[in-house]
Amino acid sequence: MNAIIEIGTNSLKFLVVKLGAELEVVIDETLITRLGEGYVQAQLISEHAFQRNLNEIEKCISRAKKLGCANINIYGTMIFRRANNGKEIVQRIKAETGLSVEILSGEEEAEYSYLAAIKTLGLSNKNILVIDTGGGSTEFIFGSGEMINYAKSIDVGAVTLTDKFNLVDQVENSVLEQCHKYLASELNQINYRNHLDMIIGIGGTVTTISAIIQNLVPYEANKVQGSIINLEDVTKLQNSLASKNLTEKQNISGLSPKRADIILGGVIIIKSILEHHGANKMIVCDRGLRYGLALKNWRKK
């Protein structure tokens, strides 16, 4: 068995798989650990956020060892690339756990997210755009079948947009307009235009949108995987969330209370992406970056 610990700006993901004739999932958990808490203001990973994440990392390592995992791989994403003390935090994690953190480039994040999407949804011979929206960045991967044609990562995610525009509580329409104007500028960085057969969304924002629309309590990964979210539903959800304070958001069916403060930021990003590409729907993939990393290791077997 192999274990993967993926550390993001908003969450930590723990995946344990058996690498046999097929990839068998033993554990797949997402923990809201907020390594990027306060990052936008300070450009640093705070001591409090580091200690909170270190505690969860150590728990995951202990569980993996008890299961007899032959390999435990830790991966870091955008927050480690951008924070001024990202390298220092990596060194401290190694000093405390004895394990190294491999910092993924934006291009690597894109590659493995794309691999996870097309393999777990069983797609081929299609012109596809995979969107992976995280806490601190969003990856855009255009491909045909297994071939990636173009990839781009922008440093805008649900956490960073929330912090930039103060989206935690009720939000005026004028602020929503500012968000979309800002995102339109960011999305213009993507210099790729080609016919698309479909857009696939990966990450906590799109899976949460699907869970809210389907009223999934508790969350059911198999019902989210392959589901469809429409632009109309995303627009209605954006406007509904903007009218609610944090407490009201925390009581929304299908929405984890720990994600309630950043969900509006994520929904705004998804709405902007769909509109930017002239699309009215998106397929949801519950199997994200961690699955792509597991598939990479499985292929080496």
C-alpha cells in the first residue's frame, strides 16, 4: 500500500491505495486545515496554521504506518510555492516527521489533475478543459484524450478571493461585480482557444456545489462523481450565498460548516469560468490531484 498526503492552501487530503492489478482505494479523506490562513495579508504561512497542519500530518503518517504502507509521499501545492517562508516550512516538516515534502509546480498540478479526471471518468477522444479550483490557485488544463495541449495556473482560489474581497458574510452586488471584473482580467491570461466538448471541474468548490444542489447529507462521493452543475444553478447559488451571513451559510444542507466562509468565493470563480468559456454546464469529478499522483505511482509499478 502507498499513502499520499496532499497539503493545499485550504485542505489536507489523505489517500491510501493498494497498487495491484487495479488501483484500490483504502482511505480517502479531506481535512479542512487552512494552511493559507492569513496568507494574502502577510504572504507568510503563520505559526498557528503550520502547527495545526503539522498535527494532522503526523496523524496521517501514524495511520499510514499502522496500515503497513510501503511508501508515504507528501506533496505541497501553491501555498508552498508562493509563501515567503514556504521553503522554511518544508524544512520544518521534514525535521518533525523525517519525511520530505515535494513541492509540485503549477504545471505538475495541472498534469496530475487532468490525469485523474480523464481516467476516473473514463473519457477519451474528447476535447476537454479540466478546471482544478483550490484554496490558493486554479489550474486550467486543455487536452484531447490523454494528451495535454495547454496548461495554465493562476494564483486565484476560493481562499485568496475570499480574503481579497472580504466575502465571508453578506456581500453587496457591487462587490460581486468587482470580483467578476477582477476574475475576467485574470482569466485573460489563458491564451488558448479551441473547440471544447466538455468542461470538467475538480476540487472542493465544485464538489460542494454539487452536494448542495443534490442536498447530500452526508456527502456521497459516488453521487458527486460525474454529476452535472449548470450555470443557471451556479448563478442562483452565488446570489443566495451573497445574501447570507456566515451563520446562515453554516446551516446550508450539503455544505460543510468548515467550508462555509469560503464557498461564495469558490462559486464566483466557477461562474466566471463558465461565462468566460461560453459554457452552460460542467461535469464534476470527485477524484482530484491526489488520484493523479496515485495513478502516477501505479503506472511506475
